[in-house]
Amino acid sequence: MHDEIFSDRIGEITLTGPLARLDLVSLSATEKDAEGKPKPVLRQRVVMPIDGFVQSFGLMAQVMQQLEKQGLVTRNAAPGEVRPTSPAAAAQSPNFK
């Protein structure tokens, strides 16, 4: 049996020596920030060697290209900023059927 971990996003990535630490966060149902939005809360940490992180980044870049090609995300003017084209488009992903 494989455990699944849900995360809304990666909250922070810390490089320490030969390791990359990825903090997985979920939006709190109870804690709010100053604007009244749900606060991100640390749920799990993934620790991997730098070479594994670099390989993972390459895989994520390939997936991003596929999402752009399918029209599910678009890159904005800000460097590195991407957004789903619409909530409905995200729901059409074959990963969520």
C-alpha cells in the first residue's frame, strides 16, 4: 500500500549542504492571515539529495510544458509566475478524472 499526501503547494525550499528540503503546506481551515485568507500550514517535509531535486525539477518543467500546450496554464509577465487558465480547465486534466 502506498500512502498519499495532499498538499496545496510547496511553501518553502531550503538548501542545506547536499540536501534540498521541500516544505509541503495546506491551507488551514481555521487559521487566517491579516487579509482573512487561510494561512498555509506545514504538513510534511520532503528531503532529497540535490541531484534528485534537479532531476525532479526537470520532470516538473516537462509537465509545465504539457500543461501550457494543453492550455491549462499560462505564463504571466512576472518571471516564473503561472496561473491556471480557469478552474474549469484544471478540472479537465486527465489526472483528475
